[in-house]
Amino acid sequence: MLNLLRLRPAPVPLLHSAFRASLHTSENRPGYIVLVPEIGEEGSQGEGVLKQDGLPAFSDITIEMCLGAIGQQASAVEKSVKALEGDLHKGSPLDAAGIFSELDIVTAPLETTWGVAKALYLGNSTLIPTKSYMNIHERARNARASKFCNPTVFKALLEGLPETSGSDEQRLRQKFLLEGKLNGLTLAKDRRDGLKELLIQLGRERASFKNKVNMAVHSFGHVIPDFNLVRDFPPSLLEATARDSKQPMEGPWKITLHPQIVDGFLKYCPERLQRWNVWRANVLKASSQQDKALENSTHLEKIRSLRKRQANLLGYSNFAEMSMQTKMVGSVDNLKQIFTKLLKFAGPAQSVELEELQNFALDSGCDYKLDVYDVAYWRRKQLAAEHGLSEDKLREFFPLPRVLSGLFKLSEELFGIRIVEHPKAEVWHPAVKFYDVFDADSANSSTPVGGFYVDCYSKEHKFGRNNGWMVGIRNSNKSAGLTPLCALIFNFSEPVEGRPPLLGYDDLQMLFKTFGSGLQHLLTQAGYSDLAGLSNIEWDASQVSGYVMSNFLDDPTVLRGISSHYSSEEPLDAGLSQKIPLLKTQLAGYNLCQDLYLADLDLELHRSNSFWLEVVRKLWPVYQCMPLDKKDAHPCSLTDIFAGDWAAAQFSHLYSRLIAADISSSFAEQSSGKDYAGVGRRYKQTFLSSGGSLPTAEVFRRFQGRDPSAEALLKSLNLFVPSQTTDSN
């Protein structure tokens, strides 16, 4: 076995051997790596970050400790990769299991410190400010990528593994080869250098795109002095818009283009002209229609062009084709077929739904034809009038402590686990709790298989769209004998005057989804850190476990099991629990068409050579019943796609929902039967345990005995019409 340990530094007090672990705060995403200056290489090694039991000593952690530790650990990883490179140059035999195990061990401390820093940053950025965290993030990311971007290691793996190598080693080899290819390791040096320069330019364009959107968002401020226009706002929206958040009932209220504020305003503002004004500003932001100095059309086209050149350099016809290399769906053709199947049901349903909504609005005194900025408002009114579904009233039945205890109990019954609070664990805030997880199916059921922190009241991000995070603090790492840790971080409002936080339906969805991802992180059985939990899972399958968990909210029995009135403790009415799923299925055809439009728009913008506006005008009538506003420039502010990591991958959210709906159908079929827990155990033994050690398509076949179908998603949304065949799966 290659002597990778010979360059590993002596053990550091803060990094007790029991604390070595790997972390993935998000899916592994290939991308060319540009190194930044090293930090903390000779500085403090961060004594006190960890306790002897392997858990973080959060009460003693400082920024300097994290910065010093990350520099030392990053250097150790890079030196180990260099040692491996040197041994391969000397002709040492390729011992795949030994190499991957040693890389797991040396990378573990780096990724654990990285995970601790991210948990602190999201939980309370006064502990780890943004600038400090980004230094840690970039240094750790670049060091970790060094093992995937080494030409010598890539070449050795390209030549193959010994016949004695196991399936995990073969799977890791595939990962290394794909990462290497997408980072240009198959190219000649001059073309690799060209790719590097191209991606530096692409990074600048993406940064400019994001900055202009941010400036456009902050340049708009619509002040409302009249309380009648905000009287229906939920407390969180009032707090976010009031001049003084501590006195939300006192105006004036300022409406900005923050995404969640726009969504809330369109849903609750009763005056149509006000809704139109905010909606119009939102769809025009970062376009020449609003402020020519902030227009993004030019950057958008440059980004598209650079991505096409990137794909061509790497041997792909376009960026969308390149994107499919990391996706479960496999090809653009397969994806287009799924779009067609879903649209076949969602399209006609959308027409009926909007006609019914229009009739309801007319009967309610509306004297105009509904437009896109009217839909959310009248949908809310219709749900209240026809079904008695008032989200404010529903909140009273979902106090956070009751929901959490019900969620834990459901998980214990389904998956054969125990969740036990560990009150002596150090945390970064008194309100944070830590739980050990025990698995009845493990070799030693009395020893925790992992643990997780729950921070319900993040001190930052109080009003953000993504208000739930699963942060992997450390991956399962069998090479180092380590169990996984993660943090579930939310930004619920803190208790007021003894009343617990009350959760709305969207809060419930987000809580269950985040917890589902946490279960996959904690219950993994994969042999290597780079295959454990959410690591190495295809992007379009990375949210499956989260959506499977949130789908349990479709079950009235589950809803009753996690609810009771916060003051009287009376149970949720059975009739009301039957109606709550309408919050998901009302206008399901319309909503699914919106998702399909955005997914296809993203795909076509990364395949087509046509100007972006031409692509919009071509696709809009395919998916939308309502007309496209002549000045609508919404692609100019799609930061996830053009500044973030979701280029030609926006469909992944929808595809994860599709796979999850198929899995959830098996639970639904047994919800009142004896095999309900049996389905849960089968799910744990496949999806929750496999991690990225198998392709998700194979994991699905092991669970379901067949390939996935779109039919389950349509049924879950009440869109499936048996007379309309979906043809083959």
C-alpha cells in the first residue's frame, strides 16, 4: 500500500483521531478549481475546537481556531496527494482500497472543521462572519479538490483497477474519472490552460450577473402607509416589512424585491394595482426596462456563450448535454419525454383550474380578468371560502415542540431507530439541542450511529427563501472509524410570551424535507466518505429523501400525529386534516406547468443559439395559459441558473419530486396495513443506507423492483386521469 501517511503531520490536540471525518454540505459539483492563497498554514492549529468525545467544543471555538486549523488540514491533504503522485511516478502498484482509505483519513479533519464553520456561519454569523467563512470555504474546497484534479492520479485510475477491487472502489474510480474529465484532465496542456482562462472569465460574468440582481433588488422600495393593505399579512411578513420589526403593527411598511417578500405581498395584498406594481418591478429587475446601468441581458448572453465553449472544449455539443453527465435522468431526450408526459396532464388541468379560479373571483366581486399577479391572492381566498383553510388558523395546531416530537416518533416507527436527546453536548446557542441516533438494525444497537444538532432559531437569515439547511458536519468515515454528524438549521420565530413557535404548512414541508436529508446523511452504510450520505448522488436525485419525508404530510393520520392546539391541546379535527393536502393540490396543474416552464427554459437556454428572449417567447405558450407581458424579462434575474450552480440543472428539483412520489406511493399503499414499517425498513436499507455507492437508478430498482414512473407524481397532485394514458414509463 502506498505510504500516504508518511507526510501526514503529527496528531493535533484539537483534532483527536476520533474526530477525523468527511463533510459534504452540498452535492459534489464538478468545476474547474482556481487556487487561492493559502491561509493559516503556519498559524494556530485551533486547540479547543474539539472535545475528547469527538464532538465540537462550540463554547470555546474562535474564528482564529477555525482559520488556523483549516490551513493546517488543507496543507496536509495537498501533501498527501503529492506523496501519492510521487509514489505513482516511482512505479508503485495501484492499491485502490489503500489509496481511497488513506485519502479518506487525511481529508477527514479538513472537512469536519469546514462543517463546523458552516454550521456556525448559518446558525449565527457573528461567530463566523461571511468574509471569514468564505476564506475557510474556498481554502477547504480547493484542498479537497486537489485529489480529484491531479493528472497523475487520474491517469493511474484511467488505466483501471486490480481485479480484486470491490464495487465501492469501482464506484469511486468512476467518480474520480468524471471529476477529472469535467476539470479538463483529458485535454492537452494548452487546451487545459484555455479552459482555465475561460472559466475565470465565466466566474467574472457570473459575479457581475449576481451583483446587478442584488443592486436591482435593493434599489426598489415601495412604501405603504395604509394598514388596510397589510392587514392580512402573517406576522413574519409584517416584521420583515415594518419600519420597526419590533412593532410590526406600526407603519409604514416597506416592500422590497426580496423573493419571499414579493411572494408574500402577491398572496396577501388586497389591492390589485399595488400587486401589479410590485410584480412588474420584480419581472423587470436587472433588465434594460428598469435601469440600463443594471441590465443583465449582456451578461446572460456572455454566460451562455462561455458555457457552450466550455462544453465544446470538453467534447460535448452543448452545456445541457454536459450537465447530464452528473444527472440520474441520463440525457436531454429522456428529460424531454418526461416533460411531455407531465404536461399532457398538467396543461389541461391548468386551464380548468384557472377558469374555476376566475369564476370564484367573479362571484366574489372581482370585475377583471385574472393575470399572473392575481393568482396567488385569489387562490388563498378560494381555499378559505370553499374549504375553510386559513393558514393562520392552521398554525395554531402545529406548535414546534409537538411537531418535532411527532416527527421523531414517526421516524422511529418507520425506520427502526431511536432519537435520544444528549443534553450535555456543547452547542453554539442555549436554544440548540443535540440528539444521538440509535439504529436497531446495527451491529451494536446501544451505540449511536450518528448525531444531529437542531437550531430552530438561527440568528441570521430570519426571512430568507431557503430557511432550512441540513449541514453535514462530518460524513460517515469507516476508514477512520467515524460516525456522521449534521446540523439542522431553521429560522423560525422564537417563542413569544410563553407561546411556542407555530408552523404553517410551508414550514412543515421545509422541516420534514430537511430532516429527511438528515436521515440519509446519518443512516448511510457506504464504505467510503466520498460515497456516504448525500455524497456522489446525482444532482437530480439529491433531494429525494427530503421529499419522501415531506410527502408524509399528505397523510391525514400523520398530520394528526404531529398536531395539537398550542393552548387547549385539542387534536386536529379529522375533517380538517383531510383538507390540508389541498394546500398542495389546489392549482397543482398551474404550479406544475410553472415548474416545467422554468426547467425547460433553463435547458433550452443551454442548448439553443437563439437570443434568450426568443427562447422565452417560444416556450411560454407551451406551458402557460396566461399571456406573456411584452416587457417581462425574468431570465435577467435568474441567479440560481446564471450566477449559481443550477445551470441546465433546474429540472433537478422536479425530478427529485417525481422519484420521491413514486417511493411514497409504496408507503401510501400500506398506510393502514401491517407492512407499513416493512416499507420503511426497505427504504432504509436502500435509499438511506446506500448513499452514493450505487447509481440511484439501481437503488430505486432495489426498492421498487422496477424503473420510476411519472404516474405517482401526477396522482399525488390529483392530476392523473386514467383515460389519458401516459404510455410507457
